[in-house]
Amino acid sequence: MAKILCVLYDDPSTGYPKSYARDEIPAITRYPGGQTAPTPKAIDFTPGELLGSVSGELGLRSFLESQGHTLVVTSDKDGDGSILDRELPDTDVVISQPFWPAYLTAERIAKAPNLKLAITAGIGSDHVDLDAAIEHGVTVAEVTYCNSISVAEHVVMMILGLVRNYIPSYQVVVNGGWNIADCVQRSYDLEGMHVGTVAAGRIGTAVLRRLAPFDVNLHYTDRHRLPESVERELNLTFHTSAAEMVPHCDVVTINAPLHPETEGLFGEKLLATMKRGSYLINTARAKIADRDAVVKALESGQLAGYAGDVWYPQPAPADHPWRTMPNHGMTPHISGSSLSAQARYAAGTREILESWLAGTPIRDEYLIVDGGRLAGTGAHSYSTRM
């Protein structure tokens, strides 16, 4: 029998929901490009429930315990003596979400001799030391594509929120004011601007498709160039690197995975080459942008705005400078954890567990590391230090 350790974020401050704003969510069975949504043998939850918090348990307890497995669910993942550290030594499977990551460092993996599988309930497995996973024979899997469109929608919302100065204008209303000039002195139209994405995978391409109707000029850079038909359809301009692309853009959105080639990419040097008054959106990973360089660029006016929902570490400390820097639109890491997305990544987590527990192959598109090497999606999207 297996021990599964699931690290999830805390329940709402008002308690686990007894009802929801909507009675149902749309059923998504297939993603753009043809990949099917998760297809577990069964689910023990109602789509649209809060599954990503501790009490939601990703809907896994009944399934696992009915087969004699042990499920431990906690939000306590950091600091000396955390439940994560106490439970890890005899754990077979660790599940966590990018929004509340269980950082599986090389040190933690070395202290977990039974660990065989690390599952990301969502997408983005950089909270796992992939080199250490390869070295120790740990399989790493994620629910590829489950919340890519969720994140793409969040990116478009943030772009419009910054360019149109939405958040400060909303605050004027909340505070009982009506000074229109206060609101519009930083408000512009997105129409006609040049918008570029760093990486045009599932999320980046979905962002480009959603922005095309806004009559903007679209740019992208990616290690894998898109088909000519897609470039022609969306009227895209390809650039061989971020350094080549960003000087042309009014808005830049980062949609790349974090790995050695992207860590620290948006530092002082690259930010200085952007147009003065441009906007930077980062829903990928915080460490792709240099924390202090972003603050300085906003304070100097080099950036007109920065928005994202990724931080390092997560949760971010109360004194993190991104909380108080000017002209930002930060959220906690929520872009891929809508109730709609949770239904898919909970189902995908169960699908992965069903395969692993039965000794059958995990879907190739879910794999990041397997058999001591990068595999599946991991081989396409990640690089390692090894």
C-alpha cells in the first residue's frame, strides 16, 4: 500500500464553502489541438467545488482509502518541523500545486528514500528539483494543459487592467470619489499597441489568439517556432530571442517555464531595452524576473506597470516589495486555480494516480521526468543542469 502526501492551500478564511456562486461549470472534454481533458475511471467530487484547498483534498480521499492507501493532506510545508518534512521520509507520492508549492529540493528528495512519484496538480513542475528527481529515479508528472486557458484568460485581464488603469479607477469608486482625471491620466487603449509573448506554447499561443481581435500587433519568441500557417493566421512577427523582441513591444507577457535558461531573464539589462512606459505581465514564474530590478523599473517609470500572480517564495512574505511597488496589478497565485480549472487538475491528478497504482503507463503528455531523464512534455519544455 502507498502513502500519498498532498500539500494544498488553506481553506477560505470564512470556512469551507457550503454553497457556490454558480450551480454548474461548462464541461471541457478536449483542448485546442486535440488533447483530451483528463479521463480518470471515476471522480468523487462535483465539478465546480473548491478542490484545491485542504478540505477539498482534490477529491481523492475516498478513492485512495477504499484501496487501502494512506492519504495525508496538509498546508504546512515550510519552516523547521513542517508536516511536509515530518511525513516525507516514508512517503511514496507527493502531490502539490504551483500555487502552494511543496518545494521538493535536492535535500528533501535525499531524505525521502521511498519517494517514487511527484505530481503537480496543475502545470509547471519547477518546484521539484528535476536534477535530483532524475538522480533518485523519481517520476515527475503534471496535468498538462488543464489550466492553460485559465492562465491565458488571466493574462488578457491583467493586460487590460494595467493599460486601462482599471484597478486605481475601481478604488476611486470604492473610496466614494468621482475624479475622472485621476483615473484617466494613466489610461490608454490597447488597440494599435505591439504585444509580445516570451514563449508561445499552450498558454502563449492562447494569449495571442485572444488578443488578435483587439487589433494589436502581435510578436513572439520561442525555442520552437510556430507553424507558418499559424503565423500567417494571427499575423505574428517572430523574434529569435527575448532580447530581440522586447524593444519593439508596448506590452510583454511571460509565458515560459522556469529553467536555467529563463531564470533571471528580465533583469536590469533587459528591462532597460524595453520601451519607456511599457507593461510587463508575468504569470509564468517569479524568478524569470529579477525582483528588485522590476521595482526599480516601476519607480523610474521605465515600466508603466507590472502585473502577475507568481512570487518567490510562495506564499510571499508580508514585506515582499512587489506588494507595495507603484503601478502594479499583482494577485496571489490564482490564475490557474479557478474552480473550473480545479475540476480538470483534480481529475488529472486522479488519472495519474490510477495509472501509477495500477502499474500502467502515465500519459506521455503528463510526464516531466521518467526513467531517469526528461520525458514527455518535460523533454519539450525544460532543461536541466545535468
